[in-house]
Amino acid sequence: MLIKRTDEVAAIDASDGTQIRELLHPERHGVEMGSSLAHATLPPGSRSRPHRLKNTEVYYILEGTGTMHVGDESSDVGPGDAIYIPPMSVQYIENEGDGDLTFLCIVDPAWRAEDDETL
């Protein structure tokens, strides 16, 4: 059994401006899965940089409130919201709350640097 605890995984500053903790990735963690899973944090008053992936991505909001932008659409988001992001869609998220905005990022197929373009 593999258990990854968010507070025990080193955080990295992602190219889009969020702080990421990679929890599960088939190439790095020896798991047989087609997707990858990361935990992201965005401080109050900030936003991620617009970017796009060649892959499908889902954000699942854990804490905080903000505005999600995908293509020409924008919507308020909060805990319990799952946001589907189609491949090659320009996306970014804004933290409009008083605390951290935390969310899970599920990328399918698994995230690779060469598939991620910051604009």
C-alpha cells in the first residue's frame, strides 16, 4: 500500500505560480495509473499564470474561494467544486478569499513538462 501525506511531500513552485506537491505520478512513484495527482496552493490575492496543457485536467477545490477561467468562460469556485479543463484550453485560477486556495490537480494522461505551456 502506498500512502502519500501532503504535509510530507516537498513543495515546488510551478511555472504557473502555484505551489505544487506531487502526490502520485506513474513515472516517479511506481504506481500503475494513467493520470497524475498533485495538491496545489495559491495564496490570497494571487492568481496562477495563464497556461494550457495538451492533456485533460480536473481541479477539485478543497479550501478557499476563487474564480476559475477556462477559455472564454469564468466562474466562481469553492470547496467541493470539480472543474473539467479540456486539452489545450487556456486556464488560470484566482484566489479571491482571505486564506489559501487549495485544490487537487488531476492530469490525464499523467502530467509532463513538455505538455505544459505557460503563456
